[in-house]
Amino acid sequence: MLNLILFGPPGSGKGTQAEKLVAKYRLLHISTGDLFRYEMSHNTELGLLAKSYIAKGELVPDAVTIGMLRKRVEANPDVKGYIFDGFPRTVPQAEALDKLLVEKHQTISALVELTVDEDEIVKRILLRGKNSGRSDDNDESIVRKRIQVYRKETTPVADYYGQFGKSLTVEGIGSIEGIFKKLCKTIDNHVGRKA
Ligand code: C5P
Ligand code: MG
């Protein structure tokens, strides 16, 4: 199985690249941001709770996010692997994910980080906000807050997987196709080396 974490700040192209990776490696794409947006669009209890954090650019509490993720993984046991997009966002989420995978006799193959500098990210997100209908993409102060939360709470996740030699980086600047090629090469090299 190939279990990947697609990592990087908001607006680094995780969703775009995840779709392409899914098609190539036949993995199940799990985007916790998309799952929250689905719940919010249906005004579920979980959606309303998530909205109160997302609207401020803050993280939904770990227990809520981990519970939602676990449900999604357990509902899809017969897959060739998972691609986690936007999760884990904190070290406790990473520890919970590892525990869940151990129960399934699996492990994370690699965390691949898309690196993009802050000015470029803000530009991309505000542009996306014009069409996405995402209110958290439309307000520059919320966007900056999300980046700040990413730096403080989420970047330690890359160091966490780095301890196990599983953290990889790819520059997330350039054409979608060019970045995809670099991603595939980096993943294939890593998996090949380990085999
Ligand atoms: O992953 P994405 O950028 O689409 O997530 C949008 C928002 O959803 C985040 O800014 C955050 O408020 C929330 N979120 C979260 N925990 C996650 C994933 C997303 O709190 N693991
Ligand atoms: Mg996304």
C-alpha cells in the first residue's frame, strides 16, 4: 500500500496535485477540508461546529477532526492506499493517524511537502476566493491567520515524520504538470529506495 500525506500551506496546490496523484496511483483521496465543507453545506451538527472555527481561520479541535477522519478511513478499507490532504494539521493528529494505521497493519509511506512562499500563497488564495465561494479565501486577514496557524501548529508535523526519514519536499512553484512530474519522481524514488 502507498499511504501519502500531501503537505504544505493553504494554497500550495495540495488539492490540485492530490487529484492527479489519485488518478496515477489509484489511491483514495481524503481531504478533511473538503469533508468539513460538505458538512457545512448540509448544515449538519458537525458542519456548524466546524464553521465556527473555519470562519476564523482556526483549526477544528483534534478530537473532532480525528473522529471524522477515522470514520472515512474505516468506511473504505479495500483501497490501494490513501492520500491525506490537509491532514494531519497537528502533531496529535499525526500520532492518531499512525495509531489508526498500525491497527490496520499499515504505515505512512511518506509526507510530501509542497513549498511555496507566503506572498505567492496569499495571491493564489485570494484569486481562488473569487470563484470558490469559500469565505475563508476572501478575507486577507483570515488568510494570513491560516498561514500563521500553519507555521505554528502544522509545520511540526513535517518534523515529526522527518524523525522516521519520511519527510520529503517538492517546490510547489511552476506549472501544474511540472510540479506533478517532480512529485511523482520524488515519491517513486523514496518508495523504490525503501523496497
Ligand atoms: O485543508 P483546507 O485548507 O481545505 O482546510 C480549510 C479549513 O478547514 C482550515 O483553514 C481549518 O480551519 C479547517 N481544517 C481543520 N483541520 C484540518 C483540516 C482543515 O481545522 N485537519
Ligand atoms: Mg485543499
